[in-house]
Amino acid sequence: MRLVHGLVTLGIITWAVALPTGFLGGSTIYLLRGLFNVFSLGMDDLAAKLQEQGFSAVVDNHASWSALAERIIAARQAGSRRQIVLIGHSLGGDDVIKVAERLNQAAIAVDLLMPVDPVSPGAVPGNVRRVVNYFQSNNGFGQAVRPGVGFRGVLVNSDLETNRRDLRDPTTGHTTIDKGVKVQLDILREVMRVRGSSVAQRRGAASGR
């Protein structure tokens, strides 16, 4: 993937995006793999693509979710104001919601939450501003997510068998959905959208609007 004059090229797909001034570097993206670090290597591929675009992207196993949450809390207490984006596949999709729950207890907002085919997801807590759940309802694993108590954000369930068939690949399944070019491109679009929104808000504040 490369970025050329506002064009993101991912495989054979090219997407035009308007890049705001100061686009790079305002978010930290945390990605969690699923079981045994074997079936979710699309998270590593996605992290590398995000890093190419100037984002800070960190990959870990889903079992480390609690330690990850504590690192995020410590960074916020130390003065970090970077946007928080959480992405996870399979059990990692379940556990990014657990990270969000822990951050909710610490009164820390999550700007964007993106489970990918979570298998037993909890309810999305009220500190999440936007959640996009990519799942496949007929593969025996993927599940929709639901809002939890106090949730006032935007929740989108993108089912590759119904309302988002455009994201399917011929080999789409539970162990391949995280590696799908179209899914990864849509995730990248969501991350850029959040970043662009933040830049617009800062410009508005600076101008007194």
C-alpha cells in the first residue's frame, strides 16, 4: 500500500482521500490478534499498512488485553491526548471491547472501536464514540455487537453476508476475514475519517467557532 497525492493504493484497489494539514501521527491504533497468534495475522498486515501512513500502530495477542488497557491509562495519566483506536480479530475482537470497558472505568474515551468477526462480544460501553463491527453471520463464529448501558455513539454492524456483501472476497471466512483487502481498506477509511474529524475540530476551536 502506498499514499500518492491523496490516493491510497491497497492491492488493486485505489481510494481517493482528502488529507488534512497535519494529518499524520494524531492517533494510536492498538490491534489484538486472536487465538494462539496464528489465525489473525491480518492484524500484523494491517498494522504495517497503517504505519506506512504515519500512524502509531501496536499489535499484541488478545490475552494481553488487560495489560494493554493499563498501558493506555498510564499514558493518559502522563499527559497523552492521542486518539485511541482499538481493532481486534476473533477473540481479539471480543477483547478490544474489554479494553474499552476498562478505559470506561477510567473515564477515557475510545474514538473508534473495530472488532473483526468477534465470537462472543460484550456490550459496547458508553465511552466509545464510534464502533464498526465487521463480521460474517453465517460462518459459525462472527457475531453482531450491541450497545451497552450509556452508549450514545454510533454503532454499525457490517455483516459481509447481508448489508456489506461488497466487502466479501471469494475466500472470506472466519480465519481470512481479517486479511481481506476490501475489509482492510474499509478499516483504513474509518481510521482516516476519525483523524480528519479530529483535525477539523481543532481548526474550529482555533478559529473560535
